[in-house]
Amino acid sequence: MIAPHEALQATETAAPAVVGPGREPQSPTLGHFAEYVALRTVAAGLGLIGIRNAGAVGARLVGLAHSPLGIRRHVVERQVESSLPGRDRAEVARITRESYAHLGRTFTETALLASRSRADILGLVDRVDGWDAVESCLAGGRAAIFVSGHLGNWELAGAYIAARGIRFAAVARHMANPLFDRYLTQTRERIGMHIIHDEAAVRQVPRSLRSGESVGFLFDQGALGLASTWVPFFGRLAKTPRGPAVFALRLGAPVLFAAAIRLPSGRYRMVFEPVEATITGDRDSDVDRIVAASTETLERWVRQVPEQYFWHHRRWKHQRPGTPPELGDPLR
């Protein structure tokens, strides 16, 4: 497998994105070829030992980033500590350590999804909560917007929706390595997802929704250049993209929260919840209300399994000028 620091970087950049400035893939370099060959070779080897055993290998490998390397460990510890006050030092250390192991499993499982059939993907899930809400939202050929965060196995969540026969597109940003970017796109499409890269999202998302194709977004990473609002997330103001909410209101699409939560057995629990928000006709306020409601739902699930959240990303880095320190970035 690739080095722990590369795994951390690749997992973040691989995630489905919100609508923002696009980045066209660059031409591959010799370094990209070397990374790609190494990844495919190791992934092929791990595929021979089964996805659960491969996940254990990934957990141990990325665990090296926690100890002894200490890559972003201070970021994770500080954000966990500030988000979950009342947890003692030992509990913060446990959540931090297990978050690295979880990230390793997620990264490895994602690399192996290309070799999994739809039946295999469905077989990874032990329990499904809220599927009736999905069926209700999609009745009559309608489309929905699925929102999620970097919780559990977010790649599996999208794959599961597609494996259930739902017409489903995921908005995704390009990865730094164009060869792996192409491989991951092909993997997602082989499973049944349609990929909309972020530079084309403004045009393609409305087309998809109007045609009855649901669209999925990860919405819990603020970035420069994105139309965003600041909503509470663990008691601090987090810059959160408005794109999914804007599309939902403009196209009249219901919003559903989705997550794939890893169980102690190594299998998964899929959860789906409608995101309710009062619509007043004031577009800006209604968008912000949907963003806040989605974020509140994500926080509730993160509190249940904090070790399965991607704390390695500085969630509160981007702040409005004048934000009080107690509502801003805990790392400042």
C-alpha cells in the first residue's frame, strides 16, 4: 500500500465534492505512473486475502501515521477534544488512534471496490435503516439529493445506493494523480454510479435531477472559492457549502442524509434520514436552514461513532473575520 501520509491525502481528495472551482486533470508524470503501478499491484495482492483482512492491513499501515510518525495527530486530538468536551485524555487518545485505523480500512476498501460485484456490495451491509424514506422520496420517478459527510465508509454509501438499482450520480473532484483519478472514476462507474466532476456540476446536476437521476454530495469540507455559509458544528461555526441546498430548492428535490456506519463485525449499517427544513420563500434563509439541518444530522451521527469521522481535515480552518475565538478554529 502507499505511504501513510499519501493515504491521508488521497482519501481526502478522492471524496465526492460540493460544487466549486474545477480542476482539470493534469498529464501524468513518471511519479504518477510509479504511484499508480504500486497501488494497483498492492491492491491486487490485498484482493486475494479478502476485503476484511485487507482492511486490517490498511488499518495497521495508516496507523503508522498516528504512531510513530505523528502525521496530523495534533490536528485530530485537538479537534476531538474541543468537539467532545468532557472526554478524558485517555478517551480522546483512543478516538484519535482508532480514527487512523478506520481511515486505513476505508481507504483499503475503496481501493478494492473495483473487484466487487453489486451482490458483493450489498453483502457488506448487515442492516438498513430508513430505506422507506428513500422509496418515498423517489416515488413516481422523482430524484433526490443525498448528502453525507466523511463518516463511516462514504464511498460504500454511494456504491450501496447504486447497487440497490437507484439511478445515482456522485459529484467528485479530481485527484492529484490523473491515473488514479481515472481508475477511481472507472471503479465508481463500474459499480453503477455516474460521476459528475465538480467543474461540470453547475450544468450537469440540474440535468441529472430533471431526468430522474439522484445526486450525492459530501458537504462537510469548507474551501476557498465555494459559495458557503457558516453553521454550528459541534458548537463552532463551520464554513459549509451551500450547493446541495441550492440545487434542492431550485429543482424541488428532497434532501436525504446517508451514511455507511461500520459495525464491530466489520460489516456495515446503512442509515438514511430525510433532512427536514421549513421553506418560507426567502431563498437565502431557506438554503441556510437546509445546510444547518444537514450539518446537525451529521453531528448527531458523528457523536455516536466519533472514531469513524475524518478528524484529520481542519474543519474550522476558514472563518469569517471577527468570529469569536470560542466559535472559531480550535487550532488557533
